Amino acid sequence: MAPMTRVDHDALEQQLKDTIQTLTNLMVQVTNYDATSTNPGTPSNTTSSPSGRTSRDVISSELRALSANLQAVHTRATSTDSSQAGLPQVPPELIQYVDNGRNPDIYTREFVELVRRGNQLMRGKQSAFASFRDVLAAEMDRAMPELREDTAKVLVNTRGTRR
């Protein structure tokens, strides 16, 4: 596996906690939203929060805070700066595998076996094409001796062997 850069888990955890707290605050404010707007200057429209701000103002500030928190989490998650390492990339297939209640170690084992099988298949194809190249060059040399220099150049450039 490739070495992974160090992630500051404490800072990321604090950003996530801040985001969750903002969502909770927003949920409480929406639940207690003071929608009575009989007269714009009446006290019933201004006593939604203990600080005297209207529910609308409080919700607006919470939404701005939520947006800032989500942007900070997104920035940290997608950061490529070496001083602020991004989160490791997890294949969606692995996430789906775990969501289905299966062991991620089994996924890794199956993935490695699949890659090994693919590598063996590719090695076989390369070997077959190399053998074909060598046989073709030998047959061309035999049938058309005037192209012997050209086939030699091709064999040298493709690391072939002369038969």
C-alpha cells in the first residue's frame, strides 16, 4: 500500500462536532420559529430568542454558520496540501460492501485476487504477442530477405529475439 499522509483527526472531529451542533441549533430554532407577524413592531415578533433577536435572524445566522462549517469540512476532506492532508479515498464499492454487512478484509482479499488474475492474464497476452512478434520477424526474414534490417530494428526496439 502507498503511504498515507497524516490526518489531523482531532481538528476534523472538532469541525464535525461544530457542524452537528449547528444543525442541532438550527433544528431547535426551526421548531420554535415565531411565525406570528401581526404587526411588525409588536413584541410578539421579537421575543423568539433570549437575546431579543427575531427567529428569522437567529435561523439566518445559524444557516450561515452551517454553511461555513460544511465548507471547512469539505476543504479539509479535499485538501491536497501536505500540511493539511486530505481524507483517504475509500472506493465506493468498499463502502457498499460494508453497508451490506460484509467484512472489508474479505473485500480486500477478493480485490487482490482479482488484480492478480488480471495481471496473469495480461502477462499471458504479452507473452503471446512477443512470441508472435518473434515468429513473424523470423518468417519475414525468410520470405523477404531484403527487409532483414528493418525487422532487426523492430526487434531491437521491442526487445525481441531473433530466431
